[in-house]
Amino acid sequence: MIQANNIHYSYDNLKVLKGVDLNIEKGEFVSIVGSSGAGKTTLLQLLGTLDNMQAGSLIINNKEINKLNQKELAKFRNKEIGFVFQFHNLLNEFTALENICLPAYINGTNKKKAEQKGMELLELLGLKDRSEHKPDELSGGEQQRVAVARALINDPKIIFADEPSGNLDSKSSDLLHKLFFDLREKLNITFIIVTHNKELSNMTDRKLNLVDGKWA
């Protein structure tokens, strides 16, 4: 599903990633852990194609990412990859359903079909009765579930998450973690999660420890 070879990345003269290799199978649930500044978020952004690699190669779902132009890359990312971040990044002027449907609209899905899929996801995540609520009318846990639904709207093969429960209380965190594993089982999605949450990382199929830009 994901094959990364010899990834290097620097900010000016600061070397953040120093030759990282990674192979992840379809349906695998992998956590990336390490201290702050180890390069976890940088690696996640590169694997998720949100930033361009300075050196190395990346293949995702048999696509050589290095060979895609920016338009092809944007289309690939929108269709194949979903993202969940620590802060929900929901647009306050839109309802939960509208927030969820945005990536589908960008993908060219018609409004009726996108809303139907959005409502199915809201029901799957236990939020069917919250579809018309705006983000400031939802709890933190509900907002994060809306963000998860948004990540799922285009049926991605992979979900990348950066500290997804870092802004939640313990009860909401536990519910979110359970949700991720339920989704993996139901939809066979590959999960790659950066987290400081030891409980979550210990639940995953593999826990990878990044230290000073390399695997420990």
C-alpha cells in the first residue's frame, strides 16, 4: 500500500528526516511515536503528499508519487487519502453535513449524491441527528467525528491522522480510538497515525518510534 525509501527532509540547515524507509500493507494500522521535534509530523505530511520530498521515493497504491504533476497529485490525494488533524479544521459557517461534503464537491460529485453519502457517514458515526448543526453547536468529540466523516467521504484507501485525540478529553479520546478500529474492520482502510497517546499506540498493529529523524 505504501512504500517509502530513503526519505530525507531539511528546513534550511536543520536535517529533520535522515533516510527514512517505510513499508505499510493494505489494512494495516500503524502508529508513529517519538518526542516533539523528532520529525513525525513532517514525515506524515510527506507520506500524505501534503509536502514535496526533497530526496527519496514514495509509492502509494502502486502510484509513483514523484512522477505526478501538481494537478495529478491533488486529484490523487483527494480521492485516495483522508486526513484527520488534532484541530478539526471545520468551517464554522457550514453545517456538519456541508463540512463533510466539501471534499466530494471538489472531487466533482453532484450535490445529491454527496449529501446522501454524507448522511450515511453521519449515521455510521452516530451523528445523524447533528447534520444541520454548525461546529460551535457540537462538542469536541462530535466535531472530531465530523472531521473523520469528512476524511471518509471520497472512500479513501488510507487515513493519515496527526494527534487526532490530542485535543479531546479521555472519554472522547477512547470513543475516537474505538471508532478508528471499527472503521478499519468495516472498510479495510489503512491507518497511519502520529500520536503521543500511549494507549492508542499500544493498540495498533505496529508502533514505530522516530528519534532524531530516524527509526529507533
